[in-house]
Amino acid sequence: MNVYRSLEEIRGRLRRPVVTVGSYDGVHVGHRRLLETVKELAAGKEGESVVVTFSPHPRQVLHPEDRSLRLLNSLPEKILLLESVGIDHLFVIPFTQAFSRLSSYDFTRDYLLEGVGAKTLIVGYNHHFGHNREGDFGYLERLRQKYGFELYEIPHYGVDAGKVSSTTVRKLIEAGDLVMAEKYLGAPYFVSGAWNSETGELVSPEPAKLLPPDGRYSVEIRDAKDFLHAGKKERGVGAITVKGSKMILSAAGNVSPESGKDVLVRFRSVPQGISWAVPETGM
């Protein structure tokens, strides 16, 4: 997957782009359903699939005083997930105060149509964009009539009669229900970052990374670079102790991640009724 971070890098490079826009925090099963549609349409048009996202998260820029937002993914994790589902291109737009004042019209014309070269746009239900979230599907439909691109809206997706959203997944993880969170994500929840062998601390590059409630959790451990290789076995099992925003990783057996290198730990699924965490008073 190619990653671009400016209009200059991406302009004129893509073949019949089929494009979707969003934060895609978590890349949950609802996101994956939409992304499969993007890929299928791109394949049918002999084009390329494109995700346009933002960094930092818009809320972190628009409301810097609000520290309540917790993210399911750091940007490196999001890149890994989008690549794992087979997206061809990712355009990461730097989200700034100046960019936030861009109108829906200017964003669609300058970034999506002229910049990325979108021939087809796919949006999720209740999608809003542009200054003050003034753009929506109806607005894009009017622009479609002017510019001639194809436009599709994907309805919401549910699991066990519940609507899947990043907000729902965050609430599940905050409550410690990692079993249901895994169902909504379509895969175990994970955290990645650099591991310090002397202290055992695992540090995420995203200060707002969401962690489950304090406790000790069983995890699978692998090198972050091996994430895309589904056939590879994890390097081993271990435990991670969560205390507030701090994580201490301890490997089991002969597993020994290399200090300073990025590792990925996946919270292991357990049967319903078994506690995920064993509270600790230390750390």
C-alpha cells in the first residue's frame, strides 16, 4: 500500500481511483464492509482503491482542551490495518486549524476530485465533512450532478442487533468487554509500540491510545513488521499490565522482543464468564 501525505505527492498518480474518506479509527467490521465495496468497485473498473484520512484526529485539533478522546489506533496501526485489508493507496491529510476552515466544496474539488482524481466516491451512512460538517451525502449528490463522478452510500452495519461504530467499540473496551469488542473489530484488539527491555514498558506512539481497564492481561506477542503475514505464528504469549496510561509487558518462555523495536501485542480471547484482567496493586 502506498502512503501519501500531501497533494503534491498524490496528484496525477492514480488510475481511475475509487475513493472513501473518514477517520477509520479501529477499522472495525462496519469499516471493512465499506472497504470491501471500495475494492470490488475498483477491481470492476480496473481502477485503484483509495482511503483518505486525517492526522491528527480532527477532534484533537478542534478541541485541544478536551482530553477525553481515546483512539483505537495510532496512525502506524491504522496504516497496518488498511494495508492488511488490501487497500491500494492511503492519503493522510495533515489536519490543522487552517484545513478545518476549508469548505465542503473546496475540499471535494481541490482534494478529492482534482488532487486524488476521484472517479467514484463511497461514503458511509451519516457521513459529514468540511467546515462545520456542512457536507453530507445530499451535498455530494448535488456536486455529482455538476462534476459527473459516481457516488455510493453504504448503510450502517450491525452485530448482534447492535450498530457498529468506533464509539461503540471504545465503550466496550473502556468497560473491559474485550470479547464483544473483538466481534465488532473483526479481530483481537491490539496495541503496538516500542518495548524497553530494562523497564518492560511498552510505549505507544499515540498518547491518546485507548487501553482497557487497569489489570493484567494475557496477550499474544509478535513483531509489528510481521503483522501483515497472517500465516506467521505469534512470537509467543505473555502478559501486559495496564495501569492508567502505562503498560508493562512481560514475555513468557523463551520469547524476548528486541529492546527498542516495535512490537505488537494482541489481547487474547477467553470464554464468556472468565475475567480478562487480574487486578494488581503494584506498578
